[in-house]
Amino acid sequence: MSLTVRILIALALGLGSGIALAEWGGGLESGWAGDVVAVAQPIGKAWLGGLQMPLIPLIFALLVTGITQAATSARTNFMAGRAIALFAILLTVAAAVAALIGPLMLHLWPVPPGAVGALAGADGLSEVPDVRPSAEWLLGFIPVNPLKSASEGQVVAVVLFALVFGFAVTRIAPDRRAQLTGFFQALADALLVVVGWVLWLAPIGVFALALVAGARSGLATAGALLHYIGFIVLICVAVTLLVYPMVVIAGRIGLGRFARAALPAQAIAFSTQSSIASLPAMIQASDGPLDVRETTRSIVLPLAISLFRITSPPANLGVALYVAAMNGVTLGPAQLVMGVLVAAIVSLAAVGLPSQITFFTTTGPICLAMGVPVEALPLLLAVETVPDIFRTVGNVTADMAAARILDRRGTLAA
């Protein structure tokens, strides 16, 4: 039985048990249901703490190795450099789309009231202030003491230092660069083992958190999870649909022709939730109706599968927006801008990671950077299977679009 299935079973059992306690447990204040919740709550919070424990050093290590590899590829291959530049632009634009339509969607289709407001003891939340950009505000992001920033969970400062450090590593001697890259790769591998151990306990943690949420909010919790799935799926679909006019304009290809060419790879992506499994169909489409040169697609498609997940920044930012709305946290323009930048950057740090780990390594830093509580993330992970289908379909669509655009631009430049 896969981890995803076990987590879903734990979620269902936890919610069912919690709802049963709320209905027949004699009340959370004085009945025996309150004793059960008092036992389950610290178990869930302990598991959540275990997930947060390796997050900061893992993000730093992954960013340094990712930047080093990407910068090296860009310097040694002109097409790879153009591809990485296009990926960075489109990832930022996709995150900005979520920042624009996400709050509007939540305004028109708000989170069910009282759904998971007190999840895992996340009570007494204060409103995030609408920070106005200023000289002092900008200087606050410069990590004067990176270790202190890491210990205090200042994700933006850590990400900024990782970017600077990663590019600096690419400028030193090759042998020393290999040593540093190997060290951070080994550090990331060790931390991923720690995350794997914590995720092995995910059914227990999710069961405890779901039981607490179900006991406190009843059926409203299940309604909120369904609402959340619909919200993230709509964001992924919106970003995917925007790929079509982009490739028609920049790739000089008919809409129907691109749609027919992308359909086989999209079908594989939908059924397998794997971009790698869709690669043969993407290659066949590139050689056929997309009319992409072999020299282009042999470079762009492998890079795209590794680095370019266009739905990752908008969907992950959407998670942060949803959790903020769920907990009544008001986000100002400064927090949205910060969320867009962090979402675009950290999406590059999740290359090749399992989906369960990717969810925390990408959404956690965004939430922390925007001042959004992270207590709801474990329950949202349990239902991530459905949004992940639409994430993968969007990623595969954008990969083929990027190959067509870069090939067309290369042809025109020649």
C-alpha cells in the first residue's frame, strides 16, 4: 500500500472519529471526547514539528546545488541558457497569475466559515500587517547573520543568501566547486532521509490532526477539504489554459494543432501523475506535429522535466492563500509580492523529489515568508493527490510549449 493511500485512509478515519466524538462524546469541554482530543493534539503537533525541523537547511542545500547545476548548464550550452531564462520568467509569471486570481476566487467563493479555524491548536493568530516597501523594509531582507536568520525561520533571508552563495560557488575553481556541491548534495540527501522517516509516520500524524479538526469543526472540515481541492485545481487549470495562447503567439503554431499534439502526453500525465512517464509522448509530439528540431528538444525537454514545473509556483502560492483565508489572515500587496518571488525560486529547489516531500519543501517556505500558519499543511497534503493530477498535466503542456517556443525563436535567430 503506497504512502498516499495510507495517508488518505488515515485522513478518513481521523475525520470520521473526530466527527463521531463531536456528536456522541459528551462535548469537548467536559466529556471524554475532550480527553481523547487532548491526547491526539500533541501527537499531531509533534509530527508537524518533525516536518518543520529539516525544512530550512534542506531548502538551502537544494537551492545551492540547483543553482550551481543550472548555472553550469547555462554557461556550457547556449540553448540550455535560453531555456533556463525562459523557465525563470514563466515560473514568476505563473505565480503572479495565482496572486492575482487567487484572492478574487476566494472572495467570490469563500472558504466555508469555521472550517478548520482552530486546526492543531492554531488559535490566537494575529493578522499579518500590510508592510509598506521602504528602505528599512528592504534592508530587513539582507541576511546580516545567515545563521540567526535560519534559526529564526526568516525564509526570505535564507533564500536570498542561498541564491548569492549558489552563484558564488559557480565562480570558484572547478575542483573546489565540485567539493562544495558534493557536500551540499550529501547534506540534502541526509535531510531527505530525515524527512522520509517523518513521512513514514504520516498516517499517525494525519490521523491525530484530522481527529482534532473533525472533533472541533465536524463536517465543516470535510467541506473545507473539498473546497480546497476545487480551489487548487481551478488555479492549475487557469495556468494551463494560459499556456495555449502563449504558444500560439510566441511559438507561431495553430491552437488546434498544438492541442492535438499535446493530448497524448496530457493523457499519460493525467493517468500516471508523472512528467517523466510522459516524456516519450512529448518526444513523439515534438518530432511530429510540433515540428521541433531534434537538437532543441533533446536539450529543452529533459531540462524542462527537471526544472520547469509551471503549475508548482501558482499552486503552492494558492495553498498559502487558502490557509491564510482559512485562518482569517489578511495579506497585503507586500506579502503577495514576497509570496510570488519565493514560490518561483523554491520551485527550482524541489527537482526530482517525491510529491509528499515536494509539498512541504515548496509550500512551507512560502507560508513562512508570508507569515501564514503552517499547521494546516499536513491535512492538505492528505488530499494533494487530486490537485497533483492537474499539476502534472499543466507541467507537461508547458514543457511542450517551451520546446516549441525556444525552437521557433532559435530558427528565427538563425
